[in-house]
Amino acid sequence: MEEIKFVATEADAGIRLDKYIALNYSEVSRSYVQKLIESGGVWINGNTGRSKDFVKDGDEIKVLIPDPEGLEVDAEDIPLDILYEDDDLIVVNKPKGMVVHPAAGHYTGTLVNGLLYHCKGTLSGINGILRPGIVHRIDKDTTGILVACKNDAAHRSLAEQFKEHTITRRYDALVYGVFKEPEGRVESFISRNPEERMKMMVNPSHGKYAATKYRVKEQFGNKYSHIVCELETGRTHQIRVHMTSLGHPLLGDTVYGPKKDPFQLTGQSLHAGVLGFEHPTTKEYMEFASELPDYFCELIQKFRNQFC
């Protein structure tokens, strides 16, 4: 059983309990949170919570996530946008809203469920039953390119490249505000937020070292910017945390940015547009690109019409 604790802030006041937990613990869906609440698995200030309760500043919230019992991950016939495939690996373009691997509240409909069906179970087993083939991941609401491995040798090779930070990873993002300089670099330590466990934060003294390069691709009035970020490291929520630390949170990111999203987006506007690596067998450098998703392009066009 996993125990998670949150402390609500003034900015959280007025948010329904079930929505607050789902926003701050992205591994579970809101419907799963509601079931937890109904079963008595959520407390506010020591009292059993209800979905319709509204969070107040200073509320201490505890959530108990039960361990999965007898879990088996099923193969599912889920359409996949495959960019490349061979005997060692498969490169896919993940849509918004798809969870990469099964976790509490998401045991079906994940990328892993689809990969098990498409690859007929031929996936690396290094990461266990819940994450076959998965050597890296992107958030549920981040779109774009992800590589999975079909055997353990390929997995070890790709894992080492990720560890050594030799993988090329470029992301497109739409952020609040405009930049004084056309490009820049952020480096910091990133650690878990002690008050909100599922959030990360820039920490001046300890955590994991993280570095992100960025360049401005287009700016819209003095309101918004389209930027391209290149990861030198790969930490949890790295781009979201680094851009927020600069005063430029991502549009749609209600975890690190404004709690009320004026564009009614389902999550952060972040797209893994380029992924490059050395093939584990041929040793050839391979690079893949993915076009921006429709919602991203529509926002850009809306901003151009409004500000240009």
C-alpha cells in the first residue's frame, strides 16, 4: 500500500477534492480517485473525505493507493502511430491522454497494452511486468516520440545512452510570456516538492542535476511564446519545472502554472518532436521527427491571428 500526502495552498482553495488529487497525482485518473474516496481511502485533516468536498488553504490530504492484486497486463488491439520498427525496437508517436505504462487507475488503454498486442509479446523484460519494453517515458498529456525495445540487449544499449545523456531529445512547448533573449540555457538541481509529493521543484542545494537548452521559435505579442527545448538531462517534469522557474509556465499546465487554464486544454502543451539515438545493433545514428499535434497548431494559428 502506497501512502501519499499533500498540503493544499491558497491557490488550491475551491478545487474539488477528487479534481485536486487527480491534478497533483498524474499517475491516476479522476474516476479512480473517486473510487478511492468512495472506499474510504482519502482523508482531509484526519477525516474521511468526499468527492464533493472543496479543498481549503492548509488542508492536509492523505491518499492510500492499494497494491495491485494478481495483476496481469493484457494485450489490447489499440491503434498505434508507428514511425519505425525492426527486430530490436519500435518507435511510436504517442497521442495526448495516453498513459505509457499501467499504473494505479490505468491498467488498460496504455501504450504498453497496445505494444503487447502489436509486438505479440516480444518486448524486453528488464523493467518488469508493468513496463515491458519501456526504456523511457513521457507524461500522459505530453505528445510525441517514444522508443520501446523488443529484447533485453537493445534495452540495455538504449538505457545506457539515456544514462550518458547522448540521446537527442527536442520538445516543442507553448509558454506564457515572452523572452528577452532568443535562446538560453537553464541548469539547476531538481527535487521532489516536500509539501506536494507529486510535484517537482528547482532546489538550490540538492536533488538531481538538470540542464535544458531552449530557443524561441515564435512570439505572440507580449503574451505567449513557442519555444523548442533540448534536454541535456532527463529528469521528471524537467521542462515544465525549468520553464516555470523562469516565469514561463506551459499553457495548460495546471500543476505548475495557473490553476485555471483559459484555453481549456487537457494538460500541458508539450510535444516530443525529435528523438535521436544510436541503433543498438547497427550502431547507426537514427533520428525521428513528429509533426505538431492539431491542438498545438490551432493555438499557434489563433495567436497569429490575434497578435500578428
